[in-house]
Amino acid sequence: MKINVFVSNLAKYNDGELNGQWTTLPVDDVNKDILDKLDLGGDSKHGYHDEWFISDYEAPFTISEDDSMYRLNELAEALEDYETIEDVYKDLDDREATGCEDVYDFDDDFFDTMFTDKTEIARATFFGEIQNWLDPYIYFNGVGNLASMNEYQYQEMLNNHASKIIEEFKNEYL
């Protein structure tokens, strides 16, 4: 997963000068590869005199301006093998903690696995919200009936919960 951050010198920013650099994470050494290049006064061995902040980012989840570069770099290393937020979501043990619907593939196996008789299926579909019988995803709505979801809605759900997905990933893997 690609994570880019623009890290800036806070003192220079407050003086009206935008000073910083775009960096793709992960890097080998946060101090040498990012912070030493920002003219913070001092260095990684003796400490920095000025503060830094993340003024912009490109990632599928929210990054705060005061997030730790060290922890963010550690997260980027852990996410290197994932291409999308969907890949991260599918690898989680506790998907419920993300706030996403528990979505299943909309196929015959779903009905065979989740229901014991045809009456239950009929009730859940009749009172449910099946938008299109060709939708690729299905889930149980808040009252136990079935609702379908197309690919766009599924991706939108994941993108809307991306920060929670990443938080759960941190809880499970970092």
C-alpha cells in the first residue's frame, strides 16, 4: 500500500516559509531519510531544536499532522504486502470492530451456509433490501433481513471505514 507524506519544519512554517519534502514510506531510517533533511537545527544524534509536522499526505486512511513518523513508518512496513484497503480488511481477524457490515459473496453457497430452511430465506429476502439479484455482495441488515450491495457500495463502505480498518490492523499486528 502506498503511503506518501509531506513533512515540514514547523518553525519555518510559522515564519511564513513552506519548507519540507514528500517522502514515500517506509524508509530505512526516519531520522536520516526525513528529519535530518528538514533543517530542524541539530541532528538525530544530538536532538532537534525545531519541531516538524505532517502537512499533507496521500494514503487511503487519515493521517494526523502530529502522528509519529516512527510509528507511521512502522505501519507502512507492516502494510507493504497489501495493495488496497480491501486486502487489509480481508486479513483482519476482528472485522466487526471496523464498523463495516459483515459482507458475504452473493451466491448459492451463502444461502446453503447461512440458512437451515427455505422459509427463513423467503422471509429474509422478502423483508430485506435486495437491490439487484446480480449484486456481488450480500449482508444481514440491522433487523436480520438480507440486503445486497454492488461493487461501488462495497468499496465506498471500505473507504469510509479505512481509518477504523487501519486502527484494527494496528491492534492485531503492531
